[in-house]
Amino acid sequence: MSQGVAVVGLYVRDQDEALQFYVDKLGFRVHTDARNGDYRWLTVQHPDQPSFQLGLFAPQAPTLDEATAKAMRELVAKGAMPPLVLVVDDCFAACERMRAHGVEFTQEPVERYGTVDAGFRDPSGNGWKMIQSHRATA
């Protein structure tokens, strides 16, 4: 029997805006884009991790009531959610490539703890840490 995590979800302000960011700026690709009335199941994948999906979900019914959805949108916009981590071979090069596609960094690449890391946020406010893999720093 095989088990594991297949999808990790993020709350996003606007699914179309998030889709454009993750595909056009970060290089992810669409895995699933399915609608059921007002609900949209939207997932993307990193090209090097085809078995893992990142869900780009709107905080809304049927998973949340309106008051909770509003609170979640406000928390995400403030950057209050835990950061996600993107591992890259060369943090400096990845930062320049992403900046050329319009990604705004909250922290420039810094060498520390035996590696290099940088920070950015998606259009909804979700924080990302981009960390250089150890093999690249060796």
C-alpha cells in the first residue's frame, strides 16, 4: 500500500491571479483546474516534482463559512500564514530569473547557516523562503 501527501493547499485572494503568478513567474504548471458551481479545485505542480501538487484555493463555502473566509483572507494578506519553502540549485541565479519575471523579493539572497536563502511573497500575501540546496553550496 502506498501512502503520502499529494496536495498541500494555500488560500489565495484570486485564483486567476495566483495561477498566473505560479505558472508565469515561478514556472509551475497546471495539474487540475475543475469547477463545480462557484467552487474551483485548482492545483499546480513544480516541473521537477510531478507527484506533488500545490492547491490554490479561495477561502469560501463549502469549506468555510463567510465570517471565517473573510478572516482567512485578511490573515493571508497580512502574511500571517507559515512560509512555504522552495529549494533551488542556485539561489542568486533563481532570484535574478524570478525578478526578471516580476517577482518582488522581501529578502535578498543571504549566505548563512551553510547555505543561501531569500524571501518573497505571492500576490495573496503567502510567504516563501527560497533556499539553495546543500549540494550547490558544497
